[in-house]
Amino acid sequence: MEQVEQIELPPVTLDRKLTISIGIGQLEPSYKSVNDFINAVDKALYVAKENGRNRFAIASYSDKDSNQQPSLF
């Protein structure tokens, strides 16, 4: 993330920095399906974006607790 932020953009971009937000997950047996895993990682991505962008959030869902919030970093 730090290396992406160091990329210099052309002046047309109004001096904005390039940043990335990332949703991270590890596929484990606790997910009922690959789609559940993808949905968890996607939710983590949007948590990262909603909390200021240029962050990452880790999906930490299990099939027993689908309301658990991703961990934000």
C-alpha cells in the first residue's frame, strides 16, 4: 500500500495520491461455500473503503456467525 501511494500521477489528476483498499481473507472449512468466502472478503473490502480508504480489512467470518464485522487495519 505504501509503494502504491508513492506513485506520482500526472498533473491532470489534481495532485491526488493513488491509494488502494483491500479485503483479505483465508479460505477455511468454516465457510459453507466459496461464495460465502467471496462475500466475506467483499464485505471486508467495503469496510476498508468506508473507513477512510487506503486501508485493509480482514474477513473473519464463520458459518456460525455471519454478522461478525471484519477487522479493520
